[in-house]
Amino acid sequence: MQLVRELTGDGSELVEFMLRLFRGQIKSSHLSDRIDACKWLADRGFGKSLPTIMEPEKPNIHMAIVEMIQELNAEKERESRSMTSENE
């Protein structure tokens, strides 16, 4: 690693090359090369971006309440039927 720094002027030659590539000053370069150079320069100039962390889905409190009410009503209905059949 030290040798590369010494041979490239502490990396300035690498940066100059990538800048020429990014700016389209190298005739044989393709658009994908320019995009790669842009990413390389951005990573070294600004740092690599942090990965996006997806926030877990929040429970739908309204649906949870509706489901609880439905369960309570169903339980109440079962109890009512049970009591009716016992009284017959």
C-alpha cells in the first residue's frame, strides 16, 4: 500500500485519472466507465453512503382493535349460545 502511495504521488495521479475518465476526457471510455469513476470519486471524496435500514412495519392499531372487538363479540355469542342450550 505504501508503494502505491509513493508511486502515485500519494494517490493524486489516481484521482486525476478518475477525474479525466469521469469528465469524458478519455476517448475510449464508455458511459458505464464514467459512472464507475463518479462513484469512485464520490466514495473517496464524501465517504461511502450508509446502507439504508428499513424500519419494521408498524402494526395497524385500528385493525388490531377491530379484531379484538370481533373476537370478544364471537366469544360473547358462544357464551350466549352455551347458556341457551343449558337452559333448554
